[in-house]
Amino acid sequence: MAHTGIIRMALTGAMALILVAGLGQQAHAQKDTIKLREPGNDKQAQEFAKQLGIAYVKAAHGTAREPALMKHDLKKDDKTAVLTLDMAYFGAIKSSKEYKARIRIEFDTSDPTRWEIKKVDYKDIDNKIRANDGNIKRLTNKLNGKS
């Protein structure tokens, strides 16, 4: 009988891993739809910021739930742009703890039809679990077309 409990725990753990892997695949599917170019109006700028923010939160924390854009600021000059995002998200699957993050993305905008991300600074405000820097870098490379 003791073995039944161990097997049940192993199966529960395996199912949790499958669920987390599925969440990661959803994040990858969303990343493919983001177009790096100058937003045409305020509504497009809001959507651009939201998509980038969600993708970076999910890259930084694979178990993050319900990432939401709280505020964004886009500053541009001739050949560069800086997008600052304030994001909120919830912790692991059963956690009701809300976390905040600030993401600063620098772009090379010399080609207005295809912006390139030059630098990403991801900072969790109140989450003690370190962001996954490798996933952030992989996302940046993918968005820049350097998979």
C-alpha cells in the first residue's frame, strides 16, 4: 500500500510538469505574433507594449499567471526608442500573490519597418525568485529574428 502513495505522488508531479510545459508552449506561440516596428497610434502602442510585457514576464517566470500591463511609456528619437513597462502578474498555479515587474526595452529604430531590440532590463519589484535571464535572452533573440 505504501507504494501506491509514492506512485500517486510521482504521477501528480509528472502531470504538474506537463502542465508547466504546456504553459511554456503557449508563451512561445504568443512570442511569434509580435511585430517589432513603430506603433502607428496610441491603441497600437498600448497593444505593442502589452504583447511585449506579457511575453517577457512569461519568459522570466514560466509559472507566472495572468500577466497584465499596468503602465507603459515609449520615448523615441531619430534612431532609438525606449519602452518602459510596469507589469503585474500572479505567482505559481495556486498562489494568489501578485507581483510587480518593471521592464525597460531599448530599440534600434533606424529602420522604421523593423525595430531591433538592443537591450532588455527586467527587474522584479517584489518577487524573490530570480527571473530566468536565459529565457529573456532567448526571447530577445527570437523577436530579433536570431532564433
